[in-house]
Amino acid sequence: LDYYLGPSVAGMPGQSQANVPIIRMFGVTDSGNSVCCHVHGFAPYFYVPAPNGFKPDYLGEFKRELNSVVLKDMRSNK
């Protein structure tokens, strides 16, 4: 599994952007042939379960903190 940024494909649903994430999936068929699939139109995401007692009022601060931590990590891993 890998990804890269590439041009968006005309006719794909969603907003038109110059560069979009394209995921590469690698595998092997039943007959032993190697396969690489380029998946367009997928936006990477992850799921964070809310802890007990989490209220909608906390969403703004949680989002700001999460974005800050992710951005800091991305900058340090160049």
C-alpha cells in the first residue's frame, strides 16, 4: 500500500482539485501474477473514537489540537 499525489480525473465526484491522493495497492492473483491498482477518488481518513463524556462543545478545540499535532508531525518527517 502506497500513495502519491496526481491530477484529478475528469468526471469523478467531489470537488475538482489540481492534485488529489491516489492510492497504490499491490497484490498477487491466484495464478501468481503481480498486480498494482491505482485507486482514484479516495480521501485518506482515520477514525478516532470519542472518549466517555465527550460533548459536541469540545469538537472545535479537539479539531484544532488534532490538526496542530498532525501538521507538526508532517513537517518533522519530510
